Amino acid sequence: MAEASIQQQIDHYLLLLSDAEKQAVLTVVKSMATSGITYDDLWQDEEFANELNERTLGYEDGTATLKKFDEMKEEAIRAYR
């Protein structure tokens, strides 16, 4: 496999994955492929800046809901299902 092209290696290993594993790979690949397009100028995005400012203010004035990592993880898993 050392002499195989990158495309050939990708094709080979994809055949070995389950559908769930392929979905995970697709998610990573999509993120990588679109990150330069979507997030190049993130700080210029007014909606993002406003959301970040609101969250910061909530944290600073004590109104933000803070959660432990385990709680967030469980909620994310439930939401995914």
C-alpha cells in the first residue's frame, strides 16, 4: 500500500469502515473542506460577534447557565439520538 496513491489508499480504507464510521469520516471531511470557506473571517460575522458578546456578558453578570462537561456530553448524545 506504500506505493498506492492517496486516492487509492482512501478508497481502500473506506471499504473497511462500517456505515457509522463512514458517517464520522464524512463529518470530519466536510468540516475540513468548508472550514476555510466558512470560517476565514469569523470575527467579521456580526451575528457571531453578537452571540459571543451576549454569552460573555451572561457569564460576567452571573446569568449564564454553566454546565459540567459530563452534562454537556450527555445532552449532546441525547440530542444526536
